[in-house]
Amino acid sequence: MTNSPFRLDGKTVLISGAGGGIGRTLVESFHAAGAQVVGADRDPAMLEGLPLTRSVIFDQADAAATRAAILADIAANGAVDAVIANAGFTRAEHLGQLDDAVWASEMAINLNGAYALTDPIIEAMAKRGSGNVVFISSVNALQHFGNPAYSAAKAGLIAYAKAIAVERGGEGVRANVVAPGSVRTPAWDHRLAANPNLLDNVLPHYPLGRMVSPQEVANAALFLASDAASGITGVTIPVDAGLTAGNLRFVNEVLRAK
């Protein structure tokens, strides 16, 4: 144990979507920083092999079941010190593919479920006088890259984090957001198998010339959840290889092409 403000020794952190591509890296990173990690996901099998103190099982698309599972965990174990609201889901789509069912589905897991997950935890944190929330949103919340329903839901997380930061700050609760760009997880494997040249169209948009890794997303979340960020609340940090800094493709294809 050290006195480094980046350490989380003695802290308990709940991570949702813990069995996914980003989630597993979040778990490993927070565990390595000294935290006791509570893994939340919809299927216990997805959590196998992870260094967890305990697990909480629920489908975040079901807000009532999510809230019930979290309330039961708080009743049994008390409030965690931090929650990383990571679980989410989307499909590649544009406005022409959007309907009421798609909209409702995207809102259910990405916004409504995230609220049901964090609201009871934040309430318990506020009563205790300390706590920390980090939402994993998306660059889609900052600019439009397709996926309109998902984008609206992820933008909602940013507004919600600001509400927590402003209204719960006096009770010792911080809330911040990480907004990843394209992350190289196994979710890309089937797309690349179907189209090996897919990245030829993706990477020219990124100033760093690559996608970001799950570890880079986890590093940002770990920073925001640690005492190293003790004076930071209500902010959004893009982890996007420069995507939202500007339009590299426009520079290259219009200005440099002259």
C-alpha cells in the first residue's frame, strides 16, 4: 500500500457490465489499484475468472430488477465507495432505421437502466457523506456519428452526471463521465471478419491513427474515481484518439489535397 492518490486501497467499487470487453479491463485495473471490486452483469458466467469480492446479477434493460438488485446489495453490504456505470449496448444505425421499439430499447439499457443502477447508490453515498460515480458514455454524446437513439441516451448520462455533481456535491458525492471513441474490443471481431478492410474507413478519422484500447478507457475511469481527481466533478473526458478535437479527414482530403 502506498500514499499515492491514484491508489484505491480499502475502497469498494461496483462496476457494471463487468464481463464485457471494457468491463473486464475495468475490473482488472481497479483490482490492481487496490480496490475490492463488485462485478455486476446479467449473466454470472460472464464474470468467471475475474478478481471479484462479490457479484450482483441483473439485466440493466429491466430498470425495476436493476434497482431491486442494487437495493438488496446495499442492504446486505452498505454503499460502495465508487460505482463505474459501464454497461451499455447499441447497434449500428441511422435515422432511417430508427423506430419506437429501437428508441425504447436503447433508452432502457443505456439511460434508464444506468439511472436505476446509480440512483439508490448515490442516495446511500449522500447519506454517508462520500462517494464517487463515473459513467462510461461515448463520443456519440458529444458529436453525431450515427446511432441516434444510443447517442441521445449517452448524452443523457452527461446531463445526469452534471445534476449529481451540482446537487450532491455538498454531500460529498462526485460524478464524472468518460466518453470513449471506437474501442478495440472483441465486439469488433465479427465486423472485421466480415470486412477485413473496415478499419481503412475508420482510422482516417482518428488523429492518433488508431482506436483506443480498453485499458486507456479504464485508466481514465480509474483517475476520475481516485483521490487524484478529488477536485474534479461534473466533467466529461473524451478518450477518443483525438476524434472530437477536429475533423482530420476534412483536413487531409480538402486542405492537404490541394
